[in-house]
Amino acid sequence: MTSTKFRKTALALSLVMAGTAVLAQTAVVKVDGAWARATVQGQMGTGAFMNLTAKDGTRLVGVSSPAAGVAEVHEMKMEGDIMKMRAVPVLDLPAGKKVELKPGGYHV
């Protein structure tokens, strides 16, 4: 993925994430530090990471992106000695608290 395409993908994902939260409950959600992992030729998926802060408590109930055919919120979690990833249907955004979407945790 070229540097320009990478930046556009990260920006698109961050704007879509914020827009989804705003549309769901007309909430104000601040998105900062957004970035996405670069891909190599033939790689079908990547991860997007950012910080979300809702002025008032709200919930993120879905994501989409014009840069991806499928976009979902996932959580990485250790179960015993195995790291597992699962889709998260709803992500709570407590009032005034930063929720980090980061490698090894929640991510898009």
C-alpha cells in the first residue's frame, strides 16, 4: 500500500468511525491518533487503530469504510496461552473516558 493510500485509508476509517457514533445517538465522539497498518501485495486485511472519546456516554454499534469491503470492531484477548480475536457487536464509550483501539486490544 502506498503512503498516500495508507493515509487516506486511516483518515477514511477514523471519519467513518466518528460518523457512525454520531449517527447512532447524535453523540459527539473525538477521534485522535488514527492509523492503519500498511499491507503487502496480496494481503486482504489490515488493522486500524485510534483513540475514541465520547463527551457523553454512547456506544459504537458498527463501522464501515469505503476503503474496505468489510470492516468490523474486534477484540484480542488471551485465553490461557492462546491469543484469540473475536468480533465485538457493541463497544461502550463511557462519558469523557478515552477508549483505545490498539494492537493487542480493540481494533477495526
